[in-house]
Amino acid sequence: MTARILSAVVHLIPALIIIACAGSDFAVHGWDVPATLIGEDPLVVVERLVPAAADFDEEPFELNELTVSEDRSTLVLDLLVHSPFTVPVTIKDAVVQVALNGTAITLRASDEVIIPARGSGSLRLEGALPGLTAAPAVLPLDQFTLSRMSITVDVSGIELELESSELGVLG
Amino acid sequence: MTPEIREPGKPSRGINWPGVIAGLLVLALPFLGSWWRLILGTGALIFTASPFGVQLSIFGESIHSPLVWWLGLAVQLCVLYIGLLLLIGSLLAGTRRYAAIATLLVRFSARKLLWLLLAFVAALFVFSVLANHLSELAGLPFPLHLPYLVGSTSIAAGVDGLRITIPVFMGFTRAFTVAVLAALLGLVAGEYQ
């Protein structure tokens, strides 16, 4: 008889633990079923994760200036990049093809750039400048036509590659 | 008052050492962390799971369900209870006076962790199968080939000048190895008893 009672008690306790815990969950959340099951409103979580357009009114790229190196061999494009992401982003590679008086010039990022979460960072693109020995040190942006742009970013190990063509005048 | 069950004439078999070790391992399990993890990128999405709970973190933001947390707590308490019974039963097996109680406790608790382990692996396998058929089920524009339970791969998809590459890693943790060891020792303890 004692063995039967003990056996019943031993078998019953796990069920009681599960019922007690599930009941506690409901009691803690005031017997509100959605709050018990889901907890935080999923929309609030999504708003935290996804950058809202309304909160981020800046353009992702801001052209600073287009300069020519001292030896007149390299064209340097300085960009200011604004990140809408809530985590740091690494620009692993960026290639821009610009056209100046019908001549295509390819500019490539010299280094990887880390943009802090919802912050900004400077991106420098450099490319060989063919036959412009008499060019001024700073060139007006509207002389250049942006024909192709490719950018590779790393967001927490996820690689995003964006490519656009026929983008219009730089300035 | 402790119930007293005697089986006169039946000699004690001594302490059930596999049961003692299994009991101690089972008692440690809830404190060893998750058993399995899925990582996208280098931490863009981290999903960890064990019978004691699941945790989902997307870009550092944790998402959790209170019910899952409380049920995880329930499983933790149940596992601690099973570990305690296995330990007490295995130690009592060394006494003649409580040999029958020891048998009852060990028989009840010895295989429970094994069932929990099998149910957990089966649930993960179902999850893997569903995830591999997600592209067909949800009509995704790219195929999704994920490893089954363990492995790493890379998902690549592209639309209109945008290409995305997501490294995927999934695998069991050391805590799972401890759980397997504890489950096997529990099985041995059950047979020994």
C-alpha cells in the first residue's frame, strides 16, 4: 500500500510542476492570454529591429568632394555614408564607375569602412585618372556621370551586394 | 515520515554507481545552457534551444515568449526532480531496508532523460525538414538548403541588383553531449537496478 502511494506521488509531481508553472505564467500576466503567450508586442520588436524611414531622413550617401591626387594620376571621391541599421555595418567593397567627357573611370574603395549603428562614416574611393595632367585639384561633381555603382556591405556576417547602373550626374 | 518497504530475503545489490553518476549529471544539466544552436551570419540571428527553453536574438534584440519561459522552467524543475530521484534511488540501492523504494525511484527516473532527449532531437529534425521545405511552402523566390541538425552552409538569393549571402551554422553544444552521456548512464542504471 505504501509503495502504491509513493509510486502515485512520484508520478504525480512532474504533472503538478508543469501545471503550477503554466498557471503561474497566466497569473503573472493577469490571465491575459496574448500577454501570456507572446509577451511583448511583436510590432514593437519589429520597430526596434527594422530601421523606420520616418526616423531616418538622411540620404545613405553624401558626396563630399572629388579631388585629384598631387601627381595627377588618381581621382579620389570622398563620400559620407549614413547607416540606417541598428547594428554596425562594414563596407567591404565599393566600386563606382564614373564617366568624364566620355571616358570611363573606375573608382574603388581603398579600405574597409566600419559604420557605427545609425551612424556615419567616411568612404574614400580611388581610381586611376587617365590623361588629365592639367586637371584642377578639385573637380566639380556635375562634370561626372555616375554610370555604375556596386557596394558590398557586411551586416553581422550577412553580406549584401547592391548594384545599380545608369544613375545620372554625380552632383 | 519516510515510508518503509522491506523485501525480506532479497539481498542488497550495493550502490547503483551508474545511477549515481547519471543522477549527478542530470542535476547539472539545467545549468549547462542550451543543447543546440542555429546562427545566421556572425550573430545576426542566434537561436538556441534545449528542453529548458528557447532563445531567439535578432541583431542583439531578444525575442521571447513568457509561456515558453515558464514551460522551460517547469522542464528544468522536472529534470532536477528526476535527477534527485535517480541519485537518491541509486544511493538507497545500497541499503537492504529501502531496496524496494530504490527500485521504484530508479525505474521511474532512469529512462526519462532518454525520452526527453529523443523528443528534443525529433523536434529539431522536424524543424530542419520544415525549414528545408520553407521555400516551397512559403513560395520563396530562392531555394533553401539547410543542414539537418548539424552543419554549415550558405544561403544566397538575389533580386533586382540586390544579392544577399547568409552563412548558416547549426550544431549541438557540449551540454547536449553531457545529456547523451547522462541518458545512456541512466539506461545502464535502469538495467543494473
